[in-house]
Amino acid sequence: MLPARTTANGFTLLEILTALAIAAAIIVGMTALLHDVVLHFDRGTRGVSEAERLLQAVDRLATDFGSARFVLRPNVAGTSGPQGTALFTGDSANVTFVAAGGVAVGPQGEEMVRLSVEPDGEVSRLVRRRAAWLEPHTQFPDIPPQDPVVLLEGKVDISFAYGRITPEAGLTWSDTWTGESGLPRLVRVVVREPVSGVDLLAEAPFLVRTDAPAACARAAQPATGNGQPTGNGQPAPNPGSAAGANGARRAAADPAAANAQQAGLGCLSIGPSGPAAPADQRRVPG
């Protein structure tokens, strides 16, 4: 008698190969999908990080320019002009000035700030450096800047421009600011994308709030001796009067006040104030 034939359930070789082919196609499709998702997520994250960095740089620049100090050095003997020279120098690639400081500042609570555009191949960097400001006899060349911080970096063209309010209440721009008796009213930092030509800061300038030396709050107005009004519209004190003697004593006790008087400054009258900046130009936090 022949033994009974037994059968077992299973897949044929053709069925197994078909299943493997289908699984491989699904895996390849999922891999491509995940790659696209990760790539777009990375681009989005990088875009957000760059936007945040740009906003942080704008905030830092607004704080620096908004807290700029009017530090005046009188002209040396033999030079023409009644005004002194303000310690604010700049060109299209560099700007140096005195501003309110934070940590490790000078005895007056101020620091020298230097902003420099440093190209590196196709990449440009806006670097901020600082140093404690040692009033009252310090000059910019005497202080080596330190503590470099990269504010902006990328394939962009970065430059500075300086705005001046004209006597006719107009606004003119210049690529340099050197040897001036006052500070610029506005400073523009251009961050231009070279391919499209778009300015990432939309040509919005930063406001420089200070328009006279701090010594003007302590020094008397320059006396004319004939009772004529001074820069603030009030009669000038007579040199022989008590007010005139008091102003002379304050000037003698305060070198900064003496510099302001020697330079012939009418306090709070350094150039026309001009109209208020539009709302979109007031980039300095309140």
C-alpha cells in the first residue's frame, strides 16, 4: 500500500520574487520622499536662522549708532574754522566712533566701536570690534580694537553711507565721514544681494541721536561780552558777571567743557536738526 501524499502551504519562487520587487519599489519611493522632506526642512531651518541672525545684527547696529557719543577735539592752533573735529570717522568699508559701553568699558562708561567689512572671496563679513574708551586724551589710533564679533556673513555686498541734514532741511548722503565738526544724522548699512541687487535692509538708515557734546550740559554758553543771544536763544553771560565767572570755573574744572568752549560751540546747535526721521527709519529701540 502506497503512503498518503502530504501537501504544505507556501509561496512559489515567482511569488517571493514579485513580493521582493514590490517592497523594493516602496522602499525606494519612501527614501526619495524622506530625502526631499529633510532637505526642505534643513533649508527652512537655515533660512530662519539667517533671518534671526540678520535681525540680531540690525538690533546691535541700531543700539551702537543710537548710543553714539559726540566727542569733540578742538582744532590745533593755526587751523581755520571755529569748530573742532568730532571723533566719528568712516568710509564705505569701515566706521569708528565712541558709544555707550557695556562690560569692561572706560571710566566714563563708554567704548570705542569699530565696524569693518572684511571680504573673503565671494563671502563678506561685517565684524564688530570694541575697546574701552579712555577719556579725555585718547585718539582712535591709540586704542587697538579687540573682541571681534561677526554680525553678518554671506555672499552679499556690504557698505556704509552717511546722511547729513542740510540747512534747507534736505538729506544728502556721502560714502565718507572724516574731519567733520559733527556726527552724521543717519547711517545706512547696505547689505545687497549681488545677483538680484536687492538690499536686505531695504535701505533703511540707523538714527544717530546725539547732536552735541555731553559737555554742553555742563558748560556755559560762549559769552560774547555784548549781551547778544547765544545758540539757545538766551542772552550770553557777561564775563565779569557771576554767571560768566561760574561758567569759566566749570570750564576750567572740566576739560571736556573747556574743549567745547574753545571750539566755539553753541550747545545743541551743531548743524540743523532737520525733520524727524520717518517711522520706518527709527530703528533704535526706545
